[in-house]
Amino acid sequence: MSDQERRSAFVAAVRPLVDAMGGRVLPPGEAEGDDVVLSWEGEPAVAVRLPHLADSLDHLLADLRRRHGPLHELGRREKQAVVRVLEERGAFVLRHGVETVASALGVSRFTVYNYLNRENAAREVK
């Protein structure tokens, strides 16, 4: 396998991770300020442009929609599980995070806070 083929295989291997984060794969020569350049066998192989924090919640919600279907159609337990995943991924530290999630789930902010409080109470019992 040539060096180029190995680099291409490396890029193909990291692409699913980059996609899951909402990032973009770029040629290393196009890297800018905050881009992360990944090397393979001592040579720059790919640059990764990470998403802006403001876009992260939209990306997380889109990923959950792909996995579960329309979020507003989920049952209560499934919505609680979605809120748990989003909390683990830091969605609620973002400004308007609760409002955005509530809208996506088709529930009120109060309901999202109840889900969060219930989850935190369950953790304290353990």
C-alpha cells in the first residue's frame, strides 16, 4: 500500500468521528487558526475544522433525530433518555439550551427541567 493510500485510509477512518462531532475534514494545507491537523506516520494527513459551539446543539439534535426519528413523537421515557444524553454531552450549559431542547421535544421548559431534576435526584440516590 502506498503512502497516499495509507493516508487516505487514515482519513476514511477518522471521518465518521469528525462527522459525529459536526466537524469538517479538509486537506492539511487548508487548515486555519483553530483547525486541528492530524498526522499519519509523521506527515500531515488531514485537517479537522470543529463546529462552533453555537452549532453543536443543533448537530446533537440532528444526530438524535437520525437515531430516534422525530423527537416530538417520542414517549416520555424516550424523551427523558434524550435529555439525559444531551446533559451528558453538555447541551444545557449553552445559552438557550433548555429552550432549544424543549422546542425539539415538543415539551415545555418546565418539563425539561423536571427531567433534569429527576435524573440528578436518581444519581444522588446511587
